[in-house]
Amino acid sequence: MMIKILFNTVLGIVLVFIWSRFVNLNQIIATISKVHFSGLLLIFIFMLLSLALRALRFKVFLAEVKKVPLLDLIFLNGVAMMLNFFIPIRAGEIAKGIYLNNRYQLNLAKALVWTFIDRFVDFLVVLIAAAPLFFLVPTSLNITFIIIIIVILTLALLVTSVMIWKVKFAQKLFNFLSGLLIVNSIKIYFDKFSTFILQSFSILDRHPKDLSLMILITIGAYGSDGAIWYFTFLSLGSHQDYLKMYLGQLLSALTYLIPAAPGYVGSAEASGLVILSGIFGINANLGSAMIVLFHISSALFVLLFGLISLNLLKLDLGEIFRKAFRKGD
């Protein structure tokens, strides 16, 4: 696990160096120095709203097994967000599992799986919402590339749907793929993994009302995320199209699948430059100034709200780290 963190840190430093080659750091600093601090209040409000909406989704997600107070889940998300931000070992999800196990007697293994599947709903909404937005939001991508992206998103959504609602068919597909494997040890591991995946995704086989509600809440959460970028640009004196910021946040969510350094140093700047400048054609220095300001604001919010949440929930960080590092060994 320590090797992974070290590797991610080095990767982050490399990304910062690459990013710095494409921008003018003095101009970025000059742009940020002109920030309207009154606009930052709205940024923090929408950060809190985004966190609260995802906590509400988790409450709906858990409703069939345990009724957990929304306020507890808001603070739990605050702790998880802080841990994931500063220590990229998914300790945040482990913290959620431990808290639900200790406080509400939910099975730890199931709670961990539910936590990761709840986060998967974010990815599910990216698949649903990004495709139509590519036709509504002007980008520098040519139509062929957009069609390829939409096809990939559609296929991913189709595969996800099959694993949720057509379990027997999905199991037959996994069995067919398993039969193609030659090495027996790999085949055994693949069979266990596929069974685990199908069992995990089965929790999303919910009443359409619940699933629709979770998706709508997530769309609203991304709406808050889009507003964060929108008002961060506005605080720098630049007005940007809101739908462009919404799509930008959807694309940014995909970058969390990439290994990140503590604090997302490097990955936030590099991905922000690719999305804002490379895809949307926004001036590289202006886009990077927004990302740097957003990054600093996020770090402050995550740290302050995370520490408050940690104190209120009285979570044992030692237990979380022991399980996180043992899980990664």
C-alpha cells in the first residue's frame, strides 16, 4: 500500500510538471489574485449541497436494510471525502463500512460493498447524462470522436443493465468467458470475481421508484458540482455556459478512476486542463486558474468539514487505517 501511495505521489508530481509546461504560472497567479471572495461563499454552499445530496442518495440506497438518519450520513460523507482526498487508498469507503457496522450493526463486508455500489451510481449517471450533453454542448471534439464516446458509454450502460436485471444471462456470459481461460488458477479467480460482481450489483435491482429517485438525486448532485465550477469561474470575472460546466464535471468524475496523489495534486490540474482547454476550448491559463482556485477551495472545505464530521461521529482513524492498509496488502 505504501508503494502505491508513493507511486501515485510521483505520478502527481509528473502531472504537475507536464501541466506547468502548457500554462503560464505567473498569469494564473495574477488571475487568481483578482478573485471576488464574495463569490466563494456560493462555492462552499454548493459543495455542501453536493455532499448532502449524495448522503440523501445513500439513505435511499440503505432504506430497505436500515433507516439511517440523514445527518449521520452527511457527516459520514464528510469524513469519507476527507480521507479519500488526502489519502488515496479508498479509506473513505472503509470508514463508511466501519461506522455502519459499529453504529447500526450492519454486516461489515456487505456495508463495504454497498458503499462502493452507492458510489457506482455516480458513474451510472455519467453514462446516462454525458451522451446527450455531447450533442447540446459545443466542444472541440469532432463528430466521429463524439460518436465513439457515446457508443462506449452506451455499451457500458448496457453491460451494467444486464448485470442488474438479467443476472442469469450475465452469469452465462461469465461462464462462457471463463471457459476460454486456459490457466485453471486464473479461471477460479475469475469465477469468484464474477460471482462477487453479480451479487454486489444485485442490490441495485430495486423498485423503479427507488432507482429513479437515486438517479434524480445524483443528477441534482452533479448539478451542484456544475454550479461549483460555474461560480468559481464567475468569482474570477469569467462567465461560462452552465451546461458546459455540468458536462465538465461529468467528465471530471471519470478521472477519479485514475490513480491519484494525496490531495489529487497533479491529476486535478492535468484533467482540468484537458477538459476545459482541450475539449471546451477555454483559454488554458483561465481554465487552469479556475481549477487551481477550485482545488484550493475544495481542500479547505474537505479539511474543515471532514474534521468537524470526524469529531461528531467519533470515528477511530486507527481502526480505519489498519483495515485500509491490510485490505491493500
